[in-house]
Amino acid sequence: MVAIAAAVVLAWRAYRRQNASEKAVTRSTSDFVVEWRCLACGHTISANAGPGPRTCPKCGKPEMYVSLHWTCPTHGSQTVAFQYDKEGNPTQVKMGGGEWKPAIDAEGAWNVRCPACGGAMMPGG
């Protein structure tokens, strides 16, 4: 009798393991609250990330983009504007008054360089 009970329990466990589905937790860019900055007047708001531009509530211009802080070890923190595609992937970056450029360089690295020294920068700051 004990052997039959043990066999039933083991069979049940095996069945549950095979039929249990676990869903991975995934997040998209729009799940994160970030700073949006107007490139025309500098006004900032906090909202979920996504493609820009948005219209600035202060100056009315369609110049608001997600802006993140990146840091140069030598020259400190800089604000970098990001443009995303509809899938939430970064496509372009802009620092200060510079031009928009591809977010990823030819080697596959972030195309965020310090405006003072040209060195690679890291997120944060």
C-alpha cells in the first residue's frame, strides 16, 4: 500500500512539473518612468519612456525627448536626449546643441561620447 501511494505521489509530481508553465517577466521601455526634457526651453517632466518628440507643456514646441544622465570619468555628468522606435529600442542620441546621431556606433557600442574629451561615457550620474 505504501509503495502504491509513493508511486502516485511521484507520478503526480512529474505530471505537475511537465505541465507547469512559467512566464518570464519582461519589461518594455514604456514601463520605466524617466525624465523628459524640452530641447527648446529646458523644461522637464517625469513620464513613462517612449518615442518622442512630445509637445512641451511650457513652450508648446514638439521638442521633448527622454533625457538620461551619462557620466564621463573626467568631466562628469552630461544629459543625453534619446529617440526610440515604436518597439522601444533607442535609435538616436543627442548631447547639448549637437546633432542627432545613431544610438549605436559601427562597432555596436553606445554612441555616447564626452563632448569635452571624446571619451566613452557610462549611464548614470
